Amino acid sequence: MILETGFQAREAIRSKLWTGPTPALAPGYAQANLVILPSKYAFDFFLFCQRNPKPCPILDVCEKGDFRPILTAPTGDIRTDIPLYRIYKNGVLIEEIQDITKYCTDDMVSFLIGCSFTFENALSKAGVPIRHIEEDKNVPMYITNIECRPAGIFSGPMVVSMRPMPEELVKKAIEATEKYPKVHGGPIHWGNPEEIGIKTIDNPDFGDAVTIHKGEVPVFWGCGVTPQAAIMRAKPELVITHAPGHMFITDIKDEELKGL
């Protein structure tokens, strides 16, 4: 299935023609993580993101009760345009579903957060392998020992995504991604995973394990799944997120986010 634009990808997802992870969809268009929560928590969450821009760079915030992301995809509907959602109640994941309309009320506020899938086109152009795409898998993601700066009810560890590559390409990966601070920017760590609390690289907390070849090093970027770790700790009565690897695809071109 060829889905060349954000609009085409959203239409396919909305009609359930695409139900899997989104890394390879609409190359060149920015993808986003999602958090929807009751309005009484919106300021705390906004402040949490502001204090932790590496894992939680905000791309768009919807008006209370409105589910159209006006800045990033005005024809989109975040209730239906993500392949898979997660429902958390009191910090516990209770359900994964394809349509969240029944959960969305006039009191909910929605946040779109930058996703590292956005800069993968730049990595590819720099000659850096994207192993999870090569192996048709979801990107591996890990909970680290790096604590985010708390805000209101929200606190928790940073989650990172990982892409292995030959050590000589790490510099190129840094240069390619640090130009995109609105989608996590440059990596936060590379080399020994245990230094950031990851004991078993072959057993990610989210996503799929990928092959790490001899001579390659794991490189880690801040990840927009970080809010899900904070949600599990804060235990709000209801929060809706994307399922890891299943993103909202915007109308914003990757290059529009360069340097912002």
C-alpha cells in the first residue's frame, strides 16, 4: 500500500486499511505521539512536557473537547486516525483499541508530541541503517534510570528508543538528528546500555527487539512514550495514549521542523 502523504495515511488508518505500526508510512511527514487527559490535569502535563523537552517536545495542543489538531493536521481526527490506542484507568493499562470515540468527552484535552520516526528519513539519507524498518518491526523502546523533571502530579523515568549502527556512523546520526529538536533532537546516549539502566538490550519494555550486528553500538533517543511511564506513576482516573509505534501522521513536512 502506497501512502505518500499524511492525509492519505490518516484516511487509510481511519478506514482500517492500515492497522499496524507507522514508521514507514508517508515518508517525509512528521509523526506524533498522543496523550489525551481530563482538563484538570492539562496544565500539569503541559508543564511536564515543557520541563522535559527531549522526550516530550510538544507539536500541537487541541482545544478542550476538540479533537482536530489545527496546527498540524486540520482535517485529522485524533479519535480515529491512529492505528492503535491505549486506555489507562488509574494508571493501569486496561485496553488497546482502534477507535476511542466512546471515551472522548467535552472535558478532554489532547496533546501531540514529537516522534523520532520523523527524523528517520534524515538518518536514512545520511546512510545510517534503520534496523526496525529493515526487519519490519516496531522500534525497540526502554525505560531508563534517568528521572524526568517533575511537574504537578507527573513524574517518572525517561523512555528511550534505540537504533543500532556501526560505531563510525554515530557522528553522522548525531549530526542528522540534532537538527530536529521538536522531534527529540540528538541522542541522549550511545554505547553501554547499562549506564542508563537498561540491563537486557534484547528485551525492550515496548516495541520489538532488533538485531545488533558485530561492531555495532546501540544509540538511544528520548522517546514520546515517556508520558506513559509518568501516567502509570501519577494514576489519573483516565488517560488515552497511542500504542507504542502507532502514531498520528501530520501534514507537517519533516523539513519544516528543522531547527525549531
